[in-house]
Amino acid sequence: MNKKFYITTPIYYVNASPHIGHTYTTVAADILARYHRMIGDKTFFLTGTDEHGARIEEVAKKAGKELQEFTDEIAASFQFAWDELNISNDRFIRTSEEGHKKVVQKALQKMYDNGDIYLGKHEGLYCKGCEQYKNEKDLVEGKCPDHKTVPEKMSEESYMFKLSKYKDELLKKIKKDEFKILPVEKKNEVISFYENEGLNDISFSRKNVKWGVKLPWDESHTAYVWSDAFLNYLTGIGWKGEIPPTPFSKGGNMEFWPADAHLMSKDILRVHATIWPAMLLSLGLDLPKTLFIHGYFMIDGQKMSKSVGNVITPNDLVKKYGVDGARYLVASAAVFGNDGDIGWGKFDEKYNADLANGIGNLLARSIALTEKLREAAVELQNKGENFQFSIFNFQTIFNDQILISKNWVDYNVLLDLIQIDKALEIIKLQVKFLDNYITATKPWELIKNKDEKSGGVMYNILERIRHIALMVYPFMPDTAEKIWESLGLNVQEEMSKKFDEAIKWGGLPVDTKVKKGEALFPRLEK
Ligand code: MSP
């Protein structure tokens, strides 16, 4: 604990507005960033937009807009979506920023000077959708399987990057997990790619693409859009000091490098496992610690696309389920690392089961019971009787330290392993545990019968809910705050507690004044 933690999402292309696929990666990164801040790590979370290249040029032209105007609009739609979803990124990097472009030039110049970039000629089939040259054997009926378009034959003078030079070193680092690729099946896929196909030098510049970064030593060439894009992971933390850097450092320093986790899906794994680390080796920098490859979403069995008309946007989700409902449903939609089939029907069901009937109902029920207990206590007091069973009676508190510690260990281990959905299961289990505990102890009867145990039982319930709120915080920050408020706690105080203290049993003051709030998750109407 108390380390540094640097996490990134891919920078998204600005050819279209954000959809649930981008939302998945970004919410997951946010959960991890918030978790690491919560445990006291010095955390930096970077996301942004990838704005250069042939594809964007084309789409902007089609929309009849100036390039900068077009990219400004779409970049803003990403920023808006992330604000709406309560995403806590420390910086939003755009590759069209002057500072970023300057750093790209410095980096490529360095690679050119050390002999890793040379003038050559490149021939091949180029897919604009992927912004990559494709091998014949990657095509399906002559088309790019991802974009369903026929790639263009291209032959042009191009600066080439000596990717081949780094093959052995990279393969060794991948095998030894010095550059870790997770889940392990994805690591194996990468290893077999290295072993069967090897690495060829690749074209690193384009002559007929103008929208991008000029090569500093030959301005008739524009940097390959992926080389420009990858460097965001460095410019975004202030590398080379051209960009106002992190909130913690004065400029240009590398306290956050190497990245602890680059999150992405399988579509961009190969480039991240080859070109990017090779660039870093060429620049003499450490490799990221982990690439985590999460699954790809299909919508009710179909690929999401405008033409099918099944695109789900983050705003659609927020409108229907609220901010935290949207975050929860996205985060729990699939095993993190496996592909997922999602859809509105499943979301509705899960919202009602886990949120409205789950955690929302648990809180409402527990607060109502506590109020009943208080009323009973007041009634007895008015009669001049002693209220042994009140929540203030610390004597009867059952100490749940051992059980809760085990839950925390599981939760922490799972989030360390980036098993987001499984960490959510720990929360669900606890909600269930409390539901069962309430059914078994029947606090309403204890209260009615003026049983001494009622105070202790209620304390157990409320204190465990306090722990649930803390576990919920990275996933649904507003919900955690609402729960703390209902428990009569001060949000600022809860958030500034040291983590090790906060996870101990007994943090809820025995004289706390609970408050009934709005329903956390109103049930969806049919
Ligand atoms: N601009 C490049 C990345 C450069 S990073 C140096 C790019 N952009 S993208 O807009 O196409 O984003 C791809 C990423 O968006 C995926 O890797 C994944 O993180 C997310 N997703 C997009 N669609 C998705 C699904 N249908 N399902 C899950 N995630 C998806 O590639």
C-alpha cells in the first residue's frame, strides 16, 4: 500500500461519439483509480482522444467540417460523457494539443537519431478503420474483418521503424511477465504471434496524410497515427515538460512512469504488445507493467453498429438507470477479461435485482428498523423505564472483525488483480449476508418484545452497511456518500479516514443518528 498507481484507457478515436464499449473501459479504469486513491496510493488516471490520421480526415470531410472544429466537437462529447458518469480522470489528453505534438516530434527525432527510423518504401494493404497495414491472411473475403471494408493498396516512400530489432527482447520480457499481459490467454496469443509471425519493420510515416504531426527532420511526412497516439501515455503525465503535467509534479518528471496498467480490449492488443513497447525500448524507457485486455461487448448477440441501430450510449444508460446505476451495470456486465453479451433486458433485470431490491432495499429497511428501535426506546424512556436494548448499548455488540477482515482481504486481492466484476460479487455477498441476518434475527420482533439484544443486532447491521458503503465507493461514489449520510456519518470524514482504520470493525459511532434519505435505486416501472 501507499505506492504510486498510473492507469490509462486507450485514447478514443474522434470519428464517432462515445458508446458503451468506450464506457466499459473508462468506468473500469475509474473504479481502479478510485480504489487506489482510497487505499492511499498516489494515483494518476489518464484518458483522452486520438484525433489524427486518414480516417478522421475522411470522416470530418464527410461531415463538411473543418478538422479542428470536428475533432473539438467529438472530443467534447467524450469529455461530457465522462463528466456525466463521474469519471475522475486526472487529465484528458488530446493528440491535437500543441504540447503533445511537440513531444511526439522530440520522441521520433530521438528514435531517428539513434538509428531506429530509416527511409524506405512501404507497400501493402492499408485499412483506414484500423489505421494499420493488413496481411492478406488477416482478411476475410478480401475485407478487414473488423471494418468490413476492402483495404487500399498502397505503395509509398515511408520512414520505417526497426520493429524487428526488438523482437527477441520483447518476447523474453513478455514470457517472463516483466511486461505482463493479462488475462493469460491473451499473453499466450501474443507469444504465438511473436513466434509464428515475428515482427517486421513497419511504416512510421505517411506522405499523403496531412492531419497529424510533421516529422521534424522531413516535414513532407506525417507521423504514423499510432506512433503519435501511443505517446499520449507519456505526454499525458508531463513527459518532456511540454504539457502542464500532473497535479502533483511541476513538470516533465516521470514519477508515474511506468504505467501500472493500460486497459483496453482485444482489438488493439497486438499493436500495444509490439509497436508500443518497442518504441519505449528505443527511447530507453521502462515498459508498462501490465496490459489488461478486457472483453468485447456484443449487443443481444450482434455487433454494435450504427447500421444495425443497436448502439448504446453512456447518456442512454444514465437517463435510464442514473449515474451509479449505469456504472454498476457496465462494470458487472461481464467477467472482466471475457467477452460479454449485453442488452437492455439484462440491464433492467440486474438493476432491479441487485440495486433496487438488493442494496437499495437493504438500506431502506435497515434505516426504518433503526427508527423503530429509537421510537421504542423513547416510548420506554417516557414511561421511566430503562432502555437496555437501545443501539447505544455497546455491551451487546457482536464483534464481527474476523468476518469483515476476510471480506476485505478478498476485495483487495481481487481489485489488485483487476477482477472488477468479482470484487462486485463480494459486495453482493455482503448484501445477501445482511438480508439473511435480518431474516434470521428478526429485529422487528426483538424490538416489539423489548429484547435487550435488539440494540446489538441493529448495530451489527448498520456497521456492516458502513463497510459495504466503503466497498461500494470506487464503483458508485455517489451511492457510498448517500449511504454514509443515511448512517449519520460525515462524508468528508469518511473519505479522509486512513484506509487501515476505516476497514476495522466498530467505526460507526454507537450514538449515530440515522437519517432516512431518498430511495437509492427506485425500482424500474414495467
Ligand atoms: N485510438 C485507438 C487507441 C489508441 S491508444 C494509444 C482506438 N480507439 S477506439 O476508439 O477504437 O477505441 C478502442 C477501445 O474502445 C477498445 O480497445 C476498448 O477499450 C473500447 N471498446 C470499443 N468498443 C468496444 C466494445 N464493443 N466492447 C468493449 N470495449 C470496446 O482503438
